[in-house]
Amino acid sequence: MARQALEAAAIVKAFPGVLALDHVSLFLARGEVHALAGENGAGKSTLVKVLTGVHRPDGGRLRRPGEALRFAGPLDAQRAGIRAIHQDDTLIPSMSIARNLFLGEEPRGRFGLIDVASMNHRAAETLRAYGIRADVRRPLGSLGAGARKLVALARAVTAGAQVIVMDEPTAVMEPPEVRTLFSVIAEQRDQGRAVLYVSHRLEELHEICDQVTLLREGRVVHTGPIAALGRRGLVSLMLGRPPARLPETHPAEAQESPGDPPYLRATGLTRRHALADVSIELRQGEVLGLGGLLGAGRTETAKAIAGALTLDAGQVTVAGAPLRNRSITGAIRAGVSLLPENRKAEGIIPSLSIRDNISLAALPRLSRFGVVSSARIDRMVEIFMRRLHIKATSPHQKVSELSSGNQQKVLLARWLAMRPKVLLLDEPTRGIDVGAKAELQDLLDELAVNGLAILLISSDLEELVSGCDRVVVLRDGAVAAELSGLDVTEEGIIAAMASAGTVSP
């Protein structure tokens, strides 16, 4: 135990209806960088919050050599030498860079007053090692997002942290900032500190981490040296699959049959820190799968096509005509509809009835001279409830009272009522039961047969393989591979996720 910096033993954390952490154990050693990996919902953020005092565990214990640790809040964790650099900035943008660096620990002069000159001098000297040469008297908000992350790291080190937790630190960083970050992390490891590094970017984990703990559905499924696992093994375990075999055909060489010309074509979709020159084509009557790990750019691609995400570059054409009005309204008018991943936050309106939720988007089409016909709405809603097998007491029942699967069908009915030509579905079967999932998949097959072009985003490999004609795999915001025909296999998708488009033997 001489090298122990922090240990979490059999941690349990539950929220209403959800067991977020199920007896999770984690050992952080001094002088090591430890990766924490897992897909969305695996429990990573909850574990980080337990380690940093944000959440109190319901079971298990935290300890370090010679003592048990109990945190009433984040300040207790900080006093114990545990500091976190979160995805969201926790510093104060309106305050000076120097003051943020020493916040709560400012150098004092006579009469206990802050020695501003000394603080500014020390801040400038400290931040120079982090590649930041800005005037430290300026507000922190004047720095870019990546530089602010480096200030947060410098603050943790300056405060004497022995355990540094980094949650997706490079998500907003430019390449030079990433190199600086990795250099500082290596220095902290050499000085005997423990670093817990959370990231969905596999190449980062393999470049800077010594150990890895992998979570899935709130449980530890693997822990050990990261070099022994390899990228493909890491991806396989994250997705709950046995180690992937090499596909017989190289994903990059998968050939697409000519077929009909594309109905939707997205070319060069680019957005800083999110998408890098993504291009896809979608034909009428086709179900195109979009695969990739968390953070690969799947949701961003769908939102870009649907006009819900501004782009730095790129173009979308529908039926040969470019979408000049880059907005949700423009996309809908062109026949493109998006069913979002977070149906509760971005989709259904819980306080409204099934009838109102379904008819909401179609009201302009159902009105004549500005007057909406209740009879037309009732007929339309009745048709979709019957066609989609929505189980409810009546169309006037509140949508919040329905099961997750029926809520998803209501949202799908809303967009089908718009008579789209292209339907973008982001994780449509997540959180619904097996029966509802099968019904929804059958419906998608029927819609495709009737000529609808469907883009299906899914984390379920079986769903991509069984339900899609082709699969485009994204990795770090770029297209890693396109699979079609017999090459659409779970092994092929995993290999593409792990290898950025090139599968090494």
C-alpha cells in the first residue's frame, strides 16, 4: 500500500430508480495516470463526484494510507488533497487570471491584505510553464476555453493536490494546448502525484495513461494496465462484446452498390471541436446507421443536417437542392425531421396531452386561413395512435403518464405527421423495453419500404447490424469507415471504432 494515493472500495450510489454505482472499486497509485473509461451512462461522472465530495456514497468507503475519508462537500475533498478539473469551468470568468489561480490562498502582506504585486508576479511565473503568457491582471474570461482548463490545472497543482481528477479536459483544447497538458501531466506523474483521467478519446488514454478502469452500467468490468488491453479490446469491453476479430474485408475498402442517386447528401460538415469534414449520403428507402463511441460526433452530425447546429463549413443538399436556410425551420420545409436523443428535454412536452404533442408541429399544415380544424387533428392523431400502436387510455391522456416506449412513439408520430422525406433518429430505442423496441424497428422497416430515407444513430451494435443497409462509423468527429453488405458486422464496427479507419493486424 506504499504507493496508494486514494482508494474507493465497493462504492454504491443510487438515485431514484437508478443504481448509478454498484460496488465500484478504484485504486489510484502515486506516480501513475489512471484512465476511467466507459460509455454514456456507465457511471463515470457519478464516481468522479463521489471522489471529489460532490456526492456522498450510499455504501462503501474512501480511504488513503492511514485514514478513512468522509467528505461533507467538495471543500473537504480539496482539504484532503483531491482536486478536480471538470468539463464545465468552475473558476470565475470575471475575476483576474491571477486571482483565479490563487483563489482562497492569495499571498498576504502586512495587515493580512492581499499582496497583489506578489500574486501577479507568481501567477505569471507559474502559468508560463503552462504555455500561458497573457497578462494575468486580465479577466479569466478573456482566455480561450482550452487555456482556462490549463489555469484550472495550474491551480490544482499550486494548491498542493496529490490526486488530480481530469474530466474530459481536452474537449475544448487546441492541439498545442493538448501537448502542453500532456507534458504537465507527465511532470505531475514524475513528481509522485496520482492523476485520474476521464476521456472518450482512445488515443489519449493509450498515450498518457498507465492503468485503466472500465465501467459499464455502474459496474467495474475491467481494471489493469492499459497497454495490455489494446484499443480493440478496450472498445469491445466498453460495448459489452468479446474481443473483436478482424473483419475479412477492410472497412475502408467496403464498397457501396451504386443504387439510386442520394436523396440527401451532407458534405464537409465541420465544426470546431465537434466535426471534422464529415460527409455522408442517404438514399430513399434506405436505413443508414451512424455508429461510434460517446463523443464521436454522431449527435452533432444529425443536428448539423437538421439545422440545429451551426457549422464552420459544409453543405447539405436534399433532392439535389442545397439547404440555404441553415435552420431547423429550413430543414423541416425541405422534408428533414430530427427525433432527438434526449426526448424529455428536447422532444415531448410532458404537461401536454398525447393529442397536443402529436399535432404540435403539424398545426400550420392542418390549418386553413389560420383556423385549425379540431376534426382534422383528431383524425390525424387517431391514425397515428393506431398505426404506431400507442397504448393509452385516450388521446387526451398526458404524455408524461405513458411508458418510455410509448413516449418515443408519440414523438415519432409528431414528426411523421410532418410527412418528412428524411428522418433522423438519435438513439430511438434507448430506454424502452424489448417489446417496444421490436415494434419500433418493424415500423422503421415499413417506413423505409415506403420510400422514407432514415438515418439511425444507435449505440446498440446488434441494432445497427440487423436494421441498417449501410453503417458509417465516426471517431473523434470524423468518418472512420463506411461498411455495407456483408461487411456490416459487429466485429467490423468495433474495429473501425478502435482504429480511426485503419485496421491493423
